[in-house]
Amino acid sequence: MTIAVYAGSFDPVTAGHLSVVRQAARLFGHVVVVVAVNPNKRTLLSAAERMELLHEAVALHPNVSVSSTEGLVVEYARAIGASVLLRGVRGATDAQFETELAQTNRALAPDLSTLFLPAEAHLAEVSSSALKERLARGEDISTFCPAPVAAKLRQRLLEPRSQP
């Protein structure tokens, strides 16, 4: 069985990410969606929150699981016996960045192949950052992410924080 790893920060998971997951679930025996934790990157959601939202979002796919790593994704992939790294691409800018990342990963782990999967065309401009920006402007984000993600973002970005 071919194991594929789809890693990212997923802060938060978007409909574009899930488009990639759906494609991958059809192509591979097992897909592991990995929350890549970078302690130097400031995120809105904790790793545990991101994993919880991902668990809910991929629950309908029996061959998809969720995990996390604070190390290099190539090391994680090797440790679980994966042979493919998945990367989602939205457009030309993503393709350039992702190609450079794939070349770095190939240098580190020549035994792992990188496969680029485009999100559906209508989701091409939906990034985690854009999702948060749309919500902050008061736009409806329900078509760009699962309902639990929208609720978590509204809670985190729009509801006033309780004062101690």
C-alpha cells in the first residue's frame, strides 16, 4: 500500500486543502495529513486545534488520517514508510515555491517522490491567510472552509475576548 504525506500548517484547513485530500484519497492506499509545526511561525490556531479541525474535515475518508510533526516532513514521511509527498498548488506563484521545496526535499530524501495536486479551479485563490482576511472584512467564508473551521475563526477573530 502506498502511503502519501500531505503536510502543511493548515492554519486553518480550507476547502482547497480538502480538495487536495479528496484527490489523494482516491489515488493512494493511505494519506496522512500532517500538521507541520514550526515553532518560529506564529499561528492563529494551536497545533491541537488544527488537528482537531482536520480530523473532523477528513472523517468521511477511511484511508485518511491526521498527525503532526515538529521535525522535517521528509524525516516524518520516512519514519512512517511513506513514499510520496503531496503538495497542493493554486497557481503559478505556488508552483514556483512548491518546485523549490520539492527540489530541497529531493536533495534530503531522494527516495521520496513529490506529487503536485491542484485544488479545484474555484478554490484557487483560497489560502488560510485569505480566509482569515475575508472573515475580518465581514465576508461569508462558508464556501471556502468546513463549518467548524468558520465557527472557530469567528470565535477567535470576531468575538471579544473575556477579560480576567
